[in-house]
Amino acid sequence: MSGPLTGVRIIEFAGLGPGPFCGMMLADHGAQVIRIARPRAELFDGFDRYDVLARSRSLLTIDMKADAGMAVVRDLCRSADAIIEGYRPGVMERLGLGPDVLIADNPALVYGRITGWGQDGPLAHAAGHDINYIAINGVLHTIGRQGGKPTPPVNYVGDFGGGGMLLAFGMVAALLAVKNGAAGQVVDAAMVDGSALLASMVWQLKGAGMWDERTGANWLDSGAHFYDTYACADGRFVAFGSIEPQFYALLRQMLGVADDRDFDAQMDRAAWPALKSRVAAIIATRTRAQWCEVMEGTDICFAPVLSPDEALDHPHIQARGTFIDVGGQPQPAPAPRFSGAPADPPRPPRPAGADARTILASIGYDEARVDALLESGIIV
């Protein structure tokens, strides 16, 4: 393996969504991430070449109810720089794998925890999903169109942006602290906190008196005519983000309204609904491809709205290598990119147990002990 995290070993307790995403990001950049799963079917979990979130990692299925299995888990965590777990608060403690135990075993261990509500608070033990975490912290209220109901942004904001990605950031920060002489510690990453952090600009605008509490009434949330998506003649869509005056002037020119005084007051919120209707009527006169011919690559701040399949074929996306093929499955490439320490290309997820002998040998297990664990079914 190569990459800026080469030499870092992480034990990931297999779960769903944000935990695997964090593990994928760290593995993408060179960390050795070993996934541990319990010997039962997990929803959406297990070896599958289409499991994008499991790429570039080894998988061990371990019977943690057996003393020998628990001993293996403890030994693996002693060998690790960090762990990732995404169970409800208290589950790892009941398994005998809480931070008090594992950090006592390994004082430099970074103990990464990802939950929806956090490790404490009135809702800490309640069930929830992305939509709930971004509902309670005000984020979901800001996403939608005026007069309509809030629109869930898939699960990008809570699970991934405010969850797994911020856990990865927190773990790397804690690993750096250990490298500089600090002790190991718990990283409590809560999606309710992380997704709130992603909405920092809304709070900046509120403080400046520039944010309307009504959904879809602001220049960043589809309220403005110059920052929205529009339907073309073929039913496809284009997106404009012409905020700055020079970009807005170019948009007016391209739309043929440069001399129309109605468009002069760009930030007049009262005029936005009427101007949106006029822009919509203009955009509807041509196909998406026709608008791309005259607008793409200009300073209008324009882009076609592409489906995931269409995105694979866009020239800029292809030139950047934004998507890659891993084991026959198209998927996003690792990001960000490093000039000095590029990581190896991602590889498909490994079948359970494929690397068991190598991993167990790395923690000092001899061949006879490994054979016994495999033959007993404690490790698969």
C-alpha cells in the first residue's frame, strides 16, 4: 500500500453507511483497514463486488461470543493505531470492547465512534436515520422550494458529509496528536453535530440579516432566479450559479436580457418570482445540449444537470478521473489528491478470511494457532 496514511493500521467494526465510508476514505489514502464482522447476516453488509464502501479492505468474520474470538479482537486492537465503530452508545461497552478497555490495552489508540445523535444527550439511545439528524438541527428546513415541503438530500449530508467524512477528519487529527506525543482518545462524531457544522454559512447569513427563514426564499436555496435549475425543451435540466455581478451580467447577455431593466435589481427578492418565470420560459426554448453549446465553459457559472450514468461520460469528469472502475463497478475515485504521496488504486473488497493468515501472523500468532481458529470456525 502507498499513500499519506501508509503505516497506519485501523480496525473497523463492520456496520452501515458512515462507518464504512470513513474506513473507505482512510484505506483510499493508504491506511491498512481491517474490517471485523460478527458471524451473522448484516443488512447490506458482507463481501460483494458492488459494495463500493468496502473497497480496499480485508474482512475477518469473528465469533466474539467465544473467548478465543474475543481474544483475537483484543489482540488486533492492541496492534492498531485506531478503531472505527458505529453501534449505538453502550454496545461496545457491553461487548467488553469499550474505550476504557481498549485504550487501557493500547494507550495510544484513537477510538473513533460514529452515531446519529452522539454518545450522550436525551436522544442518544434512540433509533434514527440521516433524515432525522438533519431535521432536528435545522438543516433539512433549509432544503426545498418555497411553498413546498423540505426535501431530503438523499443521505449525503448526515451520513456521509456530516458523519463518515468528519469522523475521518477527527481520527486523522487525533492520530496526528498521538504522533506529537499525546495519548489516545475517543473521537465522538455525531451526525447531528457534523451536519450542523456543514450549515455554517446559513448561520453566517442569519447573523448578517441575509437569511429568510422561509424555505426556498434565499439566493442559495432556489429562491433566486440566478441560482437555480431550469427545465429545457427536452425535459432535461441545467443549473445556474451566477451570483457575482460580472457572472450575472454574462448570464443576462446569454439569455438576451442584457438591456431589460427588470433584471437590473439582481438582489431584489420581491422581483425574484417574476424573474424566475421569465428565465424559465427562455430556457425552455432550447434543449440542454443546445444550452451547453453556448454556455458551458463560460464564466456564467453554468452546468448541465447530469444523471450518475451521464456524469461518467462528461469530458471534464473523464479528464479528471472523477470516477474509476474497480472490479467492474464504476464508482467515485479517492479524493482529495496528493502530489507527493499518491495512493495505490482502490481494489475490490476482499472475501471474508482471504487475508486471515497474514493478518493473524502480523500480531504474532503461529501457524498452529491460526489453524485452530480457522478450523473451529471462530474466524472465517
